Amino acid sequence: MDTTTHVFQVGGMHCGSCAMLIDDALEDLPGVRNTQTTMKHQRSTVELDRTLTSTQDVIAAIEGLGYQVVEL
């Protein structure tokens, strides 16, 4: 298992429900071990198994919800 932690800057969140929506979508990706998104900091911290999911998959999932995202 190749587990790494990545931090993403997420733009466009307006409330705590936005953060929960992102976490729910990321938890559905194979290989995501843990995710914590905060509206206050506009960030999502994701622990993932890179043999199952790439950071591009994470970015695509967040962008698919309508948010802007860049890896920090």
C-alpha cells in the first residue's frame, strides 16, 4: 500500500454543507483512506492509496461538484 497525504485548495465553498458534500464524494473513490474538508480554510486534506486513486482523480471529483481546486 502506497498511502500519501495531499492538501488541496478548494474555491467556491459557501458553507459547511459544501465541505460535507466534497468529503462524501471523495470517500466514494477507491483508495481514499481519510478526507477532511473545511470551509473555513477552503482546504481538503486527503489520505489516499496511490495504487488505487491518483491526485488527478481527487481533483476531477471535486471539480465535478462545481468547485475550483488546486493541489498545494
